[in-house]
Amino acid sequence: TIVAATVPPGDPVEFDVFLDRLRDSFGIVVGRRADFEIIRRNDLQPSGAHQKSVSVNENDLRVNVTAFRDLIVDIGFAKSYADGRTIVTTDEGRR
């Protein structure tokens, strides 16, 4: 559903563009290097009036990005190529 909500049929996008759309449209951050500061600046458990820094295990976040990309490929909404690119697409015939 989330792929269909961010990638129009017949308009494939690079995986990073897909992740940008997830962040911009839904506030979902998967854990790319570009997400590290966003995650650090947010207090995931608000218990005080001031903003706190969140501890981030950057290796876990990188693993999360890889696992998410692999999942999107496994379910058929993306293809990874030998040059390292991953293209996310929707199938017009899939309902």
C-alpha cells in the first residue's frame, strides 16, 4: 500500500527518491545517513519540556535500510541492479 501511495503506476523511481517520498509524505524515516540527524533531533519518548538528543546506533539503521530495500525487492515492487541502483515501481496490472 505504501509503495502504491508514493509511486504512481508507470513512473519508476530510484530507491532514495522513494525513501524521500516516505519521509516527506508520511514522516517515515528508514535509517539512511540523511536520516541520522532527523532521528537524533526527535525525542521519541517525550517526558520533559525540552528537546533531548536520541541515541542512534548507526549500524542498526544501515541494516534497517538494507532489510527494507530487500523486502521491497522480495515482494516484487523493486529491482536491484548490478550497478547498485534499486528502482521502485508499481505494476499497473496489480490491484
